Amino acid sequence: MQRIISHIEYLLDCHDCVTIPGFGAFIKAICPASIDAESGVIYPPHRSLTFNSELTFDDGLLASSYSRAENQPFTSASASLSKDIELLKSTLKFQPKVDLGCIGTMSLDNGHYIFVPSDSIFTDFGLPIATVSPIAEEVGTDEPVILAAPDRFTRTLQGMMKYAAMFVVLLTIGIVLSTPMSDDARYEVVKASMSPIDAIVHTDDSAINTYDLDGAPAFMIADPATKVDDTMSSSSSTDRFCLIVASLASRQLADQFIADNPTLTLGVIESNGRYRVYAATGPTIDSVMSQKLLASFPDAWPCQL
């Protein structure tokens, strides 16, 4: 009988339930922590071992342990297990109590198995039982607690800090709104467009303001770093505007465009990675827009030099 007790002890170390076929099952359970308010004792989480005589189904766990330990086939191990179980049952019929080693004790009372677990097995997780003392209640007065009002200096300091925070917020917003946009960001629209934006052309010189740097439509203003060829040597030094007839991606394409139009006097403006071919210059927008070249180049647009 000691053999079956040893196998049960071994299996309970790594299993929560060990079933003895036709006899019952030992079950491990975890009990949560509890507090005894009267005695002031805190019991940590612990494990308990119980026996259930209703669980008699053979799950093969105990027979497999026999087979591994004795190096015998499963059928032979099951036969050895059955003999040990019968020996345990017969012992309980003739003895008032059977010692199951460190598991506990088992007895038979009116056909019911009574199991008493041992205090030395699966009792706790290594946590000690703690004893606490109740906190004594302080005897207080019924008088209301009056909070002291802040003095004049504290109120003044709080007001100054509030206005300082408001000033910092307003200053930050002003800096963000007043920061000018860089030229590179301003010309991103120019780089992404291949066609000029139609502009309203006025008949007086005030139209020049329509094409200044801050409100320029696409390709109307030459970049400050613009390179202008001297191909059109006949242009006057007072000419401030030109008529763009083509905008190309490379100088080779610009030269090819000039070669394809040998009857015209053309020049090239390099700006923002584009090569713009122009065909006429003049002191005002009206002077370049009045050129007969618009009939041949209806998509031409003026640009300030």
C-alpha cells in the first residue's frame, strides 16, 4: 500500500487533481487571503487538500506514473494499481484509521470515506500570518476647522503669475502668426504648376503691384536668384517685364525651343529649376501684353524681370 501512497504524493506536487480509479480523488484548492477582524489576524493565501469520493473515473494519470516508475507496460501497471487500490479498501474496512503519509489520514464511517489532510502539506505559499493592532480612534472636537485666508502678498503673487501666463501665451501666438514664410515654401506652388494663372491686366502702372513678390501668381515673378540670358541684346535697360512663351524643365529643351523658332528673338530665364523662354520685353505689363506674339502663343503670360 505504501507504493500507491508514494505515487499520490509525487503526483500532487505537480497536479491539482489525482484520481484513484474506483475510490475517489484528491483535489488541491487555493483559498484566498482572509482577515479575522475580531482577533486582528490576516491569513495569507494558502492551499488546501480535500478528498471527493464521487470522482472515480480512471484518467490514466496514476497508472502512467506506475508505468514510468517501474518501467512496465501500461496494462501491467494498471493491474498493479488495481491490486493496491483493493488493498487500501480492505485495510480501511478492518482499521479505524489509515495513515497516508504526509497526505493525511483516511477512515471509513458508515460507508463514507473521511479524509483529514496533514498540516505539513500544501499549507501556504511561504507567506506568514500577520497580526495587526486596531487603530485607536482619536477623540476630536465638534468645532469647525477654519482655514486661514491667504495674505495680501500671496494674492498679489497669484495675480501676477496669472497675468504672466496669459502674456506668454499671447506672445507665443503672436510669434507664430508673424513669422514670415520662407521663399522656398512660397515657391512650392510655382514648382508644382506647369500653367500660368490668369491675371487681371490693368492699363496703368498700378498693375505692377498685382505682381509683387507677396501676391504673385504662378510664374509671374522671377526669383531673386534668376539668371537672365543676354540673348535679346535689343532689350532696353528700363524694361521691367517680359512675355514668357514657354516653361521647360532643362536648358537643353529651352535651347531646342529657341532653335525651333529661328524667326523670333528669344531669351531664357532660369528660375527655381525651370527654364522659361521669353520673346518680348517692355517697361510695363501692357507693353508686353500688346505684342502680336499672343496670336502665336495664346498661353503666354507676363513676368517681372
